[in-house]
Amino acid sequence: RLLSDIESNDEIEMSIDNEKFDVFKYAKQIKNETLLLYKITDFVLNDLIGKKAKSQIIEKNKLYKFLLILASEYNSNTFPEMNPYHNLYHAAEVTQNLYTYLKKTKKSIPILFSDTYIKEKEELEFNSNINYIDLDIFSLIIAAICHDFRHTGRDNNFYLTYKDKVPFAKILKNYDYKLELYHFAEAQKLIEEIDLLELLNKYQKERFYKIMKIAIYGTDNSLNKKHAEDLVKYKDIIIADSIKASKEIISNNMKIHVNSIQKENNTNQVLDEIKMIVFECFLHGADISGSTKNTEYFITWSKKVLIEFCGQSKEVHQLDKTKEINCVGNDDEKFRNEEFGFFEYVVNIFFTPFCDVFKDLNYLCIQHEKNIQFLNNTEKILGD
């Protein structure tokens, strides 16, 4: 055993709706990793919005085709081999995390499951039976599955620093050296190539892309502080016990700012934009909480992150010999230092207010605390 506090591996199959879901076990059980994204996404959509509503938003064959292409091309743009971390397993993991968050908060956060669509009714196309609440949830789930599409295994700072030496940086220049913008653009391109949204009208497509873009852009870790500040700022509105109560809070404070734009006499617009902030924070939380299942899972994902970072460090050294190669390998102390850095940068800034607002998700912060205690343990972590 590595440590006595590592939780045992149950042989029982973990269902997708379990917060302790193990994506690696599940992938082995289905025996075909290209089906991983489809099986998880289809289950999640069926459970959250229902088969009938799903069929009004998207054709099953189109969803199947889209997710199979997504799985096969998740890392195909620059590095044909699968990245240790930013790959289809991570995409599946984040989607399942997001799903459990939505399930747990369904009764406590009305803003997430209410229709805040604000366009005039006459703008809607005839004969559309699509519910905008269902469309919002659908859009957020698709954003989760696409959020790292064609990730290169390198970070934004790498491309910005070596923009004149790395060929892919020429492509990323069009996206302000932001991989998040690139992931959205590549996913949108694929969506339009296969006409994934053929059942949606013009305004529904606009809504879909608005949510997808906001959510994917929100996975940028540089936004940790902004996410935290937004959650604290709009906490009372987010956790109000009804949409009516949320609107009353907004009406009583017409100086509320959303995205630096003052909204006057339009509580629906403010409510809708705060809903987008919550969607953004939910996907960001799902993206960085892969280690919150148990301690063993924490080790698994942490090692994958560090292996990927090692690859970037080696490439940096090739570009600039003055830069040392920083690879953890089996160095227990380096592993602890890198992970403590993660907790300082992400958890302390973002997860504390996240759990304060979304109290149904406190298990995330409880497990992060266990992970910190685990890192403080002096026993060996990595092994041979």
C-alpha cells in the first residue's frame, strides 16, 4: 500500500450518476474508448433534460457522429499521441463532474433551472417546441465535452513566450494566444461541418453558442480571482429560493454591474447574465476538480498533469538551453511542491467561495482538504 488513507478500489461498476465515478474503470468496462464521450454525454442529457426534449434539440445520429469524431480527434491537431492529461478521458471526467453538480444543486439553485431567455416572443420561429431551460443545459453539457478539444498539451504562457519559435503559435496568434478561444473555435467548426444544430432555429443557435463560448472561455485558470469575486458579489441572487426572489434583489439594487455594463430597469437581462456567470463557474469548477473523488484519484490525475508539464518543460529546454528541465519523475518532494502550488493557485482562490455559495457541493472542498492533509503526510507518495 502507498498510504493507509488511500481508499480501496471497489470492483463494483460505478454508474455515471455517482459522484465517485471512475472514468478509467468505466472506459475499461465499455472496452472501446471512442464510445466514452458518447455514452457519458447521452446518459447525462437523457437524465437532465429527458429523451423527448433531447430529441427535439438534436438528432441522435448527429450526436453520435459528433462525439465519435470528437473522441477520435481530441488531440489530433499537433500531437497525434494522446496527451497524458488533456485528452478524451479528461473531457469525459469534466462532463460527468458537471453533471453531478447540476444534479446536486437542482433544488437549491433555481437560477440554473429556470428560463431566463430574454428575447421577445415574436422573434422565435414557428413550431418550435424546444424549451429554453433544456437548451441551456444541453449547451452547457456540450461545452463541457468540447472544452479542451484539440488541446496540444502545452499552456497559454508557453505559446506566448515562444511565439516566434513554435509553429502552432502562428495559429494561436489568431486567438490572442488563448487555447480556450481556440478550443471553442475548433468545436464550432466541427459542429457546423456536420450540421449538429440542424433542429435549432436562428435564435436557439445564438443561445447555444453564447453559452458554449462563455463556459469554455471560463475554463481559463487566469480567471480564478474573477470567478471568486463574481460568486461572492452575486451570492444572494444566485442562492435566492426562487426566481421571483432573485428579481426582487436585483430590483432593489439597480446599480448591479454584470460584465462591467450597468443594467437599468431590466432585471431579466441581469438575471440571465448572472446565470451565464454561474454556468461559467460550474464548468471551471468541474474542470479543476478531477481529484475530488478520493485520494487515489488525486494521485492518478496529479501524475498525469505533471507528466504533461514535463513534456512542455523538455520542449522549453530544447528552445532555450538556459531553462532547466522540470520533471517530477519519482521525486516525492517535487510532487508535493507542485501540488501545493496548485492548491494555492486554484483551490484557495476559487474553491472556498465556490463551496460557500454552492453548499450542496461541499464534498469538493472536503476532499480538497483531505488532499492537502495527504500532501502533508511524510510517507512516500509516488513509489517506483
